[in-house]
Amino acid sequence: MAKALMVQGTGSHVGKSILVAALCRIFHRQGYRVAPFKAQNMALNSFVTRDGGEMGRAQVVQAEAAGIEPTVDMNPVLIKPQTDIGAQVIIHGKVIGNFSAVEYHNYKREALKAVKESYNRLKKCYDLMVIEGAGSPAEINLKKNDIVNMRVARMAHAPVILVADIDRGGVFASLVGTMHLLTPRERAMVKGFVINKFRGDSTLLTSGLIQIKKRTGVKVLGVIPFFKDIYIPDEDSIALEKKPVCGAHNGVTIAVIKLPHISNFTDFDPLEREPGVTVNYIEPTDPIGHHDVIIIPGSKNTIEDLNFLKRNGYMEDIRGLKERGSIIVGICGGFQMLGRTIKDPGSVESSLGSIEGLGLLDMETRFSKKKATFQVEAEEMNRNGEDQFPETLRGYEIHMGRTKLMSGEPLFKISKKSGKRCAFFDGAVSQDGKVWGTYIHGLFDNDGFRKRFIRKVTRGTIPPPGGGSTFDYGDFKESQFDALADLIEESLDMNYIRKLVDLKI
């Protein structure tokens, strides 16, 4: 039966997900069977498991760090915001409906049952559960119906490590204030503080660390330095705000339109890491500028985001850039936008019955109330004899729409869905090859496909960036997990943490 350790934070985006991933890798390297767990996750970046369940990508990353396959039990409740006041709620990997904030608040008792079921299944299979909280445990207006912070810590009998972000300022006030708003029982569960994202000489913090121990009775387990040279996939689109928009570049330049409801932007992480490739995320109202490739990414509200493209003049810009030689790519919701029309007769996403698309591909999309969630294996079609043997591409689909190709060619032939053999076609490509789209997420994780894509972008007129080589994205991620684990082991009192969960090396 698994021991448990919980990481909570003084607020959102203080580094909880990263620390859980690091701890998963540290204990995995020491030979323990370790699994991540987050009772409830609110995110638009999601993943599909082998059996077709949908879960947050943060727990997928943590599972990869732990060397195990992700399952929906690691994230039993997933909330995907669709509007400012409503969201799609997913329990155990399946959509149960769209809820307003008040409706979901009233549903939480049922959601808690799913949380307990998942945790009880997982704890039988592992030595250690590393649990992530959400937001802050001191949200006094929400604590009564909490299903992700202290209630989960009590359920799992888990000691709590509280993380605070010093880069934002006010780190000591946030730690003391959080402790002040907890009940005596909750305060007793907090066994250590971690100060994250510190820049400079940590000895300057010494007096503050002593005072924080005196005021709260809780020791600081370590100070994690601010780092930029270790890559761990980001969970939320807030991370995109930190990505720079670059100017001219001698290699391949790619623009990703930052839609208001952008989802699964991690699709493009492998391109960002490719030598000689620059990926720019275009902020709303900013000009696209000339790029070799324009990507319209996935969206949780395709119709509203298509209206956004129209309102801001991006529709004309994208058509014009295509005429000037740029390649236009659409992934999932972006793929749907490339067609002639999107129809939503059942008001799945919008009260609009239909909307005109960009008209760059001859196809029509109709929304369905049943969500498609599959892992897929596929082969690229019409490769013009590039390689002697076709590559098996792996990815996943998450979409409500069904797209019908009126003319033109499909892009992929899908041979497996959720492990079952099938024969379906996916995507579409224009006759000149300048416009293409697909429902497959994770496509650029496939090293061979990514290499061919970059080679096509150069049109054979210049050597591909990086001399034609491509790095192994899987190996790269593994090296980054190890680098993160090394940093955290050096920064924290790991002997104290092992004692908290009664584990020995």
C-alpha cells in the first residue's frame, strides 16, 4: 500500500507541477514505484490515454518522469474552461457535461467520489503517491467544498510541502498568510516549506528563513533557483506569455496564433527545441508578420476563436500569407477552421448554427455531442517516395466535430484507434501542398515526421536547419527530467523528505 506525499502551493503557478515531476523522477531513480495524482485539474492542455480516457497533460508529464504509463486515475477530474463562466467537466476520462461555476460547485460531492475511487485504485499498485494540490489551500470561500487540497491530504494521510514563488515578491507574507488561514488541524499537516524561483545568492535569505521558522514552526526545506535551461512541458497557456516574439531568423520561422481558447499548445514544443527553428506565438491583435509556416492550433471553443480571427483581420492575413508562399497548418480546431463551414446544430459550442471558415480546404465540419478521444497510429499518405518504408506515426485525437472532405486528398491513413485495427482517413491537404490540417495531436513528437516537415518547408533550396539532422525528442525529455531531478536533489533536504514518507534509499 502506497505512502503519500503532497505538494501544495500558496497560489497558482508557483511551481507545484514541476516539483511533483521532479520528486517522481527522484524516487523513480531510487527504485521506487511512484505515481503522480491530482484530484482535480483545470486545464486546456489534455491527453488521451491508451484506453481513450482524457486527462490533464501535467499528470502525463509527471507519469513520464516516474517512468510509467499515464492513466485517468492520476487525474480523475478534469475541467476544461469553454467560456468565462462555464466549463466542460470530465470524470474518469469521459465528458459528463457542461457546467456553470455554480452547477459544478453543487456537483463536487459526486466528483469527490470519483477522486476517492481513483486514489484507492492507484495506492494498491505503487510504493509512493506524489500528490499535487491546486491553487491555494487557503481559499476560505471554497474550502467547504474542497476536493483537491487539504481534504485530499487527509484522505491520503499525506504530509504536505507548501511551495511559494519568490520571483513574484512577498514570499514570506504568502507563506505566513496561508498558514494563518488554515485550521489548526491543517497547519499541523504542513511539514515543510519550499521557496521556488530564487535569483541571486541564497545566503541573503538566511535571516528570513530563520524568522519564518519562528513564526510558523515549519522549516524551509530548501530554496530552488530560478532556471531557464531545463525544459519541462508547461501546463497552462499562462506560460505562453513568457515566450518571446523573435524578429528575422535565418532558419525556419513558424508562427502559432495564440487563440483566446488555445488548447494543447504542447503540440509545438518539439518544434521549439529543433535546431534552426524559431517558433513565435502571436498575441491577440499583434500582426502575424512573414513566417515560413503559420499554425492555427487546437481550441476549446472553435467557433468563438474563428470569430476572433475574423474580428482581428487574421483571416485575410492568413490567406494573403498563403499566396505569398507561407505554409498554413491547422491542428484539430485549427484544422476545422481551414474548411468552408463549421456547423453546430446542437449548440455544442455556440448558439450560432453555422459559421464560414477560411475556405482554404474544401471540407465541412459538423459538431457532435459525442466526444472523440483516441490514441491513434497512422501513416502519412502521398509521400512521393521520400522513404522506402512508411513511418508509423503516433498521436491522439480529442474533438467534438466530424469533418467531411468534399474534394482533395486526405493526409493520413489511420490504422489503429485505441489499439484496435481500423482503416480511416484523417486530415486534408491542398493540391499545391501549401495548406494542410489534421485532428492528430502530438504529431511533431514523431521525429521522422518532424524532420520531413522541416525539409519540406525549406523547399530544397537551402540545407535544412541543423545540417539536416533532427534530435530524438524522447531522449531529450528524459535528459531534462534527470537534469530537473539533479537540481531539486541539490536544492532540497531530501533526507528530511524521505523521513516524512518513511522511505529508505
